[in-house]
Amino acid sequence: MAGPPVLRAEGLRKSFGDRTVLAGVDLEVDRGDVVALIGPSGSGKSTLLRCLNLLEQPDDGRIWLGDEDITDPRADADRIRARFGVVFQQFNLFPHRTVLDNVTLAMRVIRRLPRAQAEEEGLALLDRIGLAGRAHEHPDRLSGGQQQRTAIVRAIAAKPEVLLLDEITSALDPELVGEVLELVRELAATTTIVMATHELTFARDVATQVLFLDGGRIVERGTPDEVLVSPRELRTQEFLRRFRRG
Amino acid sequence: MTDTASDWRPSDIELGRRRFRKKQTLRSVLIAALSTIVLAVALWAGIVNTPGWAVVQQSFFDPQTFVEAWPRVAAGFLLNLEVLGVAAVGVAIVGTLVATVRTLRGPVFFPLRALATAYTDLFRGLPLIIVLYLVGFGIPGLQFTSGRVPAQVWGTLALILTYGAYVGEVLRAGIEAVHPSQMLAARALGLSRGRALRIVVLPQAIRKVSPALMNDFISMQKDVGLISVLGAIDAVRAAQIQTAEAFNFTPYVLAGLLFVVLAIPLIRLTDWYAARLRRREQTGAVL
């Protein structure tokens, strides 16, 4: 697609204590891209996502959202985070709010929509995932898959420029994974997404870019076919082999 | 992974950001210091310039009375410490017992449970000072003890009764906040209910409510001063006597200072501990 990248990172580093989790990561995401981050546990996928929207402060490197350097300490981190949507592995819905309140919270607080309009929009979103009828229940009444789809809708309700998905199917029962992936597949057509995932088949179907992370570095990057079908790097091949055998 | 950490040097951009953040921090500290000084000076000037300040200063902050009152008040304060130590142990025992009894299930335990509930209801509702009077003057009135029992013993008992009820409730909240799956996992290993509670659930429960427990402890620490109403010569009572002798309120200020000095390290410790707990909970899932 034309135009400057939506999101760009250069030389990102992050350590926790003496453990280096990101050892210099570069990334470029164009509008409409779906970027899949794959790699073994502890390779830095989640940390990378958290650094991108400043939930973690990187130790070094720069990140641009559009043409704004968001690692500039003068940047307003809350305002920047509002421009990202995030979905976590554990859903993290607010248990004390109804499903509809969860979805409309950001619309009312960040986009400052009046309640009536926010709820109308929220109900339309919930209708899209077939949960409009459960709008006034609390999240604990929903199945894991329904909760995670609600979390996705909550994230896109704020109309983010980039949607970050952090292993969103890893905590789900196998039979609930499909419905969540189906929703992501629908969104992928119109949304810029960066997702950490273990669903390699799904990544191959939906992603425009696949990045293989290992030991805090991007070992290999390319189209899904390049990385997932005919990887050049030995470490990628090993990872895929182990993964398929397991 | 760790090998790359050693030979990495921050980039100029990162160094610039660090300089900027440091400057921001320094600025915030300076502003905070300045506003604190301005407020303190304003308060001080406001108080000192009141018409009655000279008189108040003389009757509350008289250095000579302070020095003269010190031995007696300090000796009384030792009694407070003694009572506090014994009461803390007693409260821990009573609180744990009550919390455990209140979480027992099964109809057999109904009388025990009802008793524990009645106890916490009663003693959380009663003002401490009334408990002190009831225990301190009521129980000796029964005359089942031979000879005179010192007032501080009854005071300690009253403190244990009152604070045991609070701490019992706090602990119960903690026990209920530990996820039921922990109890299940412990029982699945073959532990009895009691041992599961003691080895697995209670330690986690105490950790969860430790800020609240410390809060109760600090609160009790100053309520120890109330045993003076029973006639025990503690710091407050000693100060009262000194005040009556010197016609000067400075001994009260001295006693108050001693209690504050005792409380501050504990308050800081509580803050530090709460912050550590928070950090630990937040670092659970960084990767």
C-alpha cells in the first residue's frame, strides 16, 4: 500500500534485570498490514507488543506511529496508547462492568461520545459478533470465546490505528479458538494488525508479513510462504519442525 | 540472550531521552520541595502570629517541663510497649482462631460459627473505651481472683478482645480471597482441610491482607494509650500526673511524640511492603 508506514520501530531493546528480552528489533507496518510474530515462548513477542504501545518503556531504540516519534519523552503516553487497540491472552475484561459497558468505556471516555450514541455503536458492534442479546450481562456469564470476542470488539470500539493481539487464543479451549480467529480474519480485511500467535496455519492464511523472533531478535522475516513454508534460517526451520511435531 | 547485554551501549537518542527524563524528575522534585517549604512557612507564620501563641507555646512546648517529665513519661511508655507486645501476640492467636472457625463448613460447626460471628459483631461494634471499662472494672468485680490484678492486665485483655475481632475479620477476608482452586489443589494432594488451610491457604491469605493487618497493628499501638483510663501508669497516665504537678501540658506533647516516633517506622514499613507486593503482582506476566 502507498504512503508512509503506520508503525515503525528501529533498534528496540528491552531488558528485565540482567535478562535481555529484546536485543534490537526493527519493524515496519504499512496500513492494512497483518503482521504475525511467531517464535518460541520467551522469545520476546509479548514484550515487543507491549513496547510498541508503551505499556513497557523500551531501553533503547525508537518507535514512530505515523510520523510521530512516540518514544520521545515529551510524548503523551496515554494519548498514544489510545491510538492502539490491545487484546490480551487473558481477555482482561472488567468484571464489574457489563459487556456493553466494557465495549463503550473507551468510546465515552476517550472519544467522548454521549452515552446514547456510544451504546448504539456498542450494540451494533456486539450485534456483529452475535452478542447483542448478552449486552447487559457481566463478562463472567460468557464463554471464553465470547469473552475474547468481546475484548476484541472493545479494542476496536476506540477506532485504533493499529490493533495489537497478544496470543489471544492461547487461553481458550480448542473448540472456542475457531470463532475468535474467524473474527480476526474478518477484521484483517480493514484493520492494521500486529499479532503474536502460535496459530501458524492461521498466520499463513491471514498475515501479510511474518516475523520469526528468537532470543530477542528477528531471525527471519518475509511473506507467510517465505517464512512458514520455505524458511532459509536454520533456527526457523528447527522451530517449525518442533512445532509441527508437537 | 544475556551475552548481548554486556556489550550494549545506549544510543545517543536513548542517552538524550534519559537526560530529558532526569531533568523532568529533577524539576518535579524541585517544585515539590519549593511548594512544601512555602506551605510550611505559611503555616508556621500563621500559627506564630496568632494572638495567643505566646501562652500556648509556654504551656504546651516548655523545654524545662519537657526535660523534667521525661523519666516518668518514658517509664510509662515502656509499660505501653509491654502491653503492645503481649496484645499483639494475643490478637494474632484470637484473630486466627476466629477466622478459621468462621470459615468452617458443615452443620456440626454451627454453634462455634455462631459464637465466632456473635463475638466479632459485638466487639467490632463496641467502642474500645467501653470494653476497657467493662473488662477493667467489671471482671475484677466478680472477685474470682485472689488479690489484686494490675490494671494493665485487664487493659491488655480488652485490647485483645477488641482487636481480635477486627483481625479475625481481616484474616477471613484474606482466606476467602485466596482462589478456591488452591484449596482444591491442596486437598487433591491428600492434605486434610486443616492442614491445607494452615500450609497452603493461610500463608497466601496473610500476604494478601498484610497491609490491612499492619494498619490494625498501628492503630492498636496508639490505642494502647487508652489503658490509662483503668489507672495503669502508662505514658499517657504519667503525662497526666506530670501535667497536674507542673500546671503545664508539655508532658502530653511528649507522650504524643513518643507514640508518633514508635509508629513512623512501622508506617514506612507498611508502605514499603505494600509497594513490594504490588510490584510482585505486576511482574507476573511480562513476557
